[in-house]
Amino acid sequence: MPEPFSHPLTHVPAGAVLRSVTAVPTQVDGRTGLRVQLTDEVAHEGRPGVDYVDQPTFVIIPADFRTGTIEVDLRAGLTASAPDSARGFAGIAYHLVDGGDRFESVYLRPLNGASLDPPAPRQLRAVQYFAYPDWPFSRLRDTYPEGVYEAGADIEPDRWIHLMLVVDDARVTVTVDGVEVLTVREPKSAGVRGAIGLFVDIGTRAEFANLIVEPSS
């Protein structure tokens, strides 16, 4: 049976691999966490849809996870060079296989949080599911315009947020600060077992703390 895994993320976990990101311990708002953001090369010279925007940009943490729960605290905001389209993208990747060449992810867009009253339809796009490489957010949004793979949430940048995923082969349930905000009923890689990732995207500076992975028995 897969073993539970927990890490405070006060330092880079043993065996972790950085893919297109940097990760350094930092203290913010009185808490110590791991600051993750794209490398300068990817952020300044990368190509959208190739090097960033729903690509394998994360800290890969060794874990044996198929179904169960994943929890983490995260705090996301914008870098000084963030493009106008940046929303503080940060979240959890899972079912990472082949070194991260295939995975699923749920990430947050804190600048689309309801309390900020963003222009429509951004208020409905604070939480996003995607599956790499075949189902980035753009394809999901075009194929399912009713928004079944994204949702609103009462979040904002530069404050700590608790994100929890409950994953099984039939659905992924997303809870933000104790409130269920999204249920994905047709995940794109059901049955896959793999590693966990701390995901960030373009223009994002994010801190992560207190990762807890509880595989199903």
C-alpha cells in the first residue's frame, strides 16, 4: 500500500527535481515555506504553449499516488516582470509520470478571486483543472464552454490559501479554505499512479508550505 507523505516545505524535499523552476526556502507573513517560480530563462525567453502556460513547470516530489487526498498551503502573487495576462497561477500537479511529461493539475488564479471583483467572466475562473499534454485550459474551455473544468473562489493574491484535492478514478474534488469549489467528473488520466508537483506558471511567485499526501488504502 502506498505510504502517506508529509513535508513542511521549509526546504527542498530529498529526491525532488526542479523542472523549469527555482525553489528556495523563504519566510513570509511569519511562515517559512518554499518559494517557487519559473527560471529566468523560461520567464524571459520561453515560448507560451511550449515552455510555459500549462506546461511541466514544477518541483517534482517523489510520491506513489493514485487516489486519496493532497493538501498544501500556498501564497501566490505576481513577479515584477509578470505579463498583463498573469493571474498568480499556482497549485498542485499529480499523477506525474515519465519525469513530468504526463500529469494532471489543479491550480489557482488568485487575481481572479471573487473578493477582487474582477471583470466577467474572470470571476468564474479562479480555479482550473488541466491534464498535460493533451488537455490544457484553452482546449478544455473551448470544448466545454460551460466551465466544468474551472470555477470561481473567494481568494486573493499575497495571502495564504489552503488547497485540498480529493482524487479518485471517477472524480477530483477541489476544496479551497475548507469550501468545496469544483468537482471534475471526467478526469483525463484516471488510473494513473505517479509523483506530486508544486506547480507555478508565467509571472508567478508562489510560496508553498505543509504538503500532506494521504493515498487511499
